[in-house]
Amino acid sequence: MKQMKVALPDELRARLDAASKKSGRSVAEEIRARVEASFARDVVVDKPTRDFLEGLALLPAEIELETGAAWHEHAGSHEVFVQAILSRLIRYKPKGSTVFGDRPHATVINDDPNQLGLLIEVLLYKSPDYTNSPQRLLLEEAHQKMRADLHKREQKKGKKS
């Protein structure tokens, strides 16, 4: 492992010290973990998503400054946060149909975007590692088998007609 000498502003060093105490890691381990996490996000998150998330991260502090309360501590501030998120999302909405084509990694039949969004949010809220979980893989395989069986039945019906 190579060592690097990096100059940091006092305020950033203080934040790193606080974060390392909170995480139970050394400052060097904290820096490594944060740099690795940053690179990992670059790999799995496309530029529009990264831009959206970076913009989203700025909202809570501005909302608290403007309203006098954190978004999760006051109903009005929460509503401001919801509207700000929706407004930010609209900027990224692509034109075109909301109908999906083939969904090779689907776990459910439902194609309704609103219901799928609710389902995905609940699954990830309850199990943040759901995306890479054995449970998801099993559901995906079961869904593919069900679709294949349905396709075979439809082909048989077509031949009988």
C-alpha cells in the first residue's frame, strides 16, 4: 500500500475526525472507505442518476434554512421536500410511452409504473440489500418460469385454433 500526503482544510479534517469516531475507523480507514464508496457509485450509477442524487443531497439543508425545520421534523418542511423532489424528477423525465417492453429481470407480473415504484420502495426499505439478495434471484427465476409456461400455453392455444 502506498502512502499519500494530502493537505486538507481544517474544517474537512474536523469532519473526517468526527466521521471516523462515529464509524469506529481510523481517519485513514475512513478516507479509504469514502473514496472506495465514491468510486463504487461511479461504476453502478449513470451520470443522470448521479446528477439527480447530488442535487437531491442539497435540498435538505436549503429546506431547513428556508423553513426553520428539518424535512423529517415538520410536516410543512416535509411537504416542501416532497415537492422539491418531484420538481427535480420532472426535469429528468424522458418523453414517450410508460409501457414497458421485455423486462428480463422482472420479479412480478404487474407493469403499472406506480405500483412497481411502490413495491420497489417497500422492498428496498425493508431490505436494503434486496437487489443482490437470494430472495430476489429466486423471485426473478420464478417469474421467468411462469412467463415461459404462459408463453407455451398461448402457443398451444394458437395451434388448436
